[in-house]
Amino acid sequence: MLLMELGLETFIRHKPLATSGYHSLYQWYRSVESEHFPDPSGLRARMEQWIFGLYPACIKYFMSAFDVPEHYQVMAVTRSNICKNGIQALSRGGAVIYYASVFLYFWVFSNPVVSLVFGSYLYICINWFHLHFDEAFSYLRIANYKSFTRFHINRDGNLEVFTLAVDKVPRDWMLDPDWDMEQKQPQQLSHRRKYPSKWSAAAGQQDPVNTVRVVDHFVIRQNQEPDFVSSNGSVSR
């Protein structure tokens, strides 16, 4: 924000901006129009009067809305008026236009700067200080190194927990012909099939079925202690 204000002040002091007021592009258009397409009979002025000035107003505000340098001119002119007459002299509509123009330029300029600074910070942290791995993984949107957890209750009633990981995620997929040819029973759950997934990796060495590995496994034992119910109905162990 400070750099943008310094650049705006530099342009104003060297007078490439804030010299022609608002709608400078429209004023240039009208001067070129009158120079190359003169109207000695005054027909253009009468037509503007008949349509209540709608046609020139549309051109003027469309030029202000879609011409990016015009926004910088609006900022420069408004800033000069604020510095000369004070913020109290600025109307509510003028303040809205000024802050909208400032926000537009600030958003365009700040996004790449903030991304570069924050990305450099995360890069240094994960490579040298070994910090912020989760934040860097999300920020860089890395497609690989996925992991997930599966739970299984075995025959003894114990809860088994498996953490599975895939280092390289395939980018190209294809229909699995084995899944299509497998005899499917009605109401059969997909995880009980030999080929549960309709899709397989285009490159066989990258298929998650072949590359998945167990990174953690532990068992939560079933509690065998009996429950005792007291006379007042409460449960104790």
C-alpha cells in the first residue's frame, strides 16, 4: 500500500497524472470526434438533447469502468483534491469511487507480492528449519503424498486402525477391464469384490493398489471389565 501511494505521488508531482480531471479518456474521445467528424449543423448536440444525454453518458462511464489507466487517473485527481481541500470536501459517491479504485490496484499489486513473500517463507521453513509442513503442503497444492485411515473390527471385537499412504498419485486414469468382466452379485458391496474400483491407473507402476503401504497400525483392545449396576440405577466399573 505504501509503495502504491509513493508511486501515485511521484506521478502527480511529475504531472503525467491529475492534470486533466476526471474522464480524461472521454474528453480525448470528444476532441478527436470533433476534429475528424465535425458537426456544423449541430445534429449531434440535438440528438443528445433528444435522448436526455443517455448516449454520451453511457460512453463516458463505460470508458471509466473498463479503461484501467483511467482508474489511476481517478485516484490521482481525487487524491489531489483531498490534499488540497481535505477529506471533508469529498462527497460520498466520490469516496466510494476513490476507495474502489484503490482497492482494485491494491488487489492486483498485493496478490503477487504477498504470494512471493509467503511462498518464500514456507520454502525456507520446510527446507532448512523443518517447520510448517502442513501449511506448505496445502499452500503448494501438492497432489502426491496422500494418506488416509481405515478402521476394522476383528473377530475378537478389537478395533484395528490402519494408516495407509500413497507417495505418488497417478494423473492419468482408465477404465479397468477386469472390473467390467467380473461377475457381480446383486446387492454385493464394492469392497467385497475382487476388483472394487471401476478405474485404474494408466501406468501400472503408479497404480495405488500396487504402491499403497501401511505406515501405522495399532489395535485398541476391547474392554473386558464387566459393568455393575447399583441399586439406584447407576453403572459402575
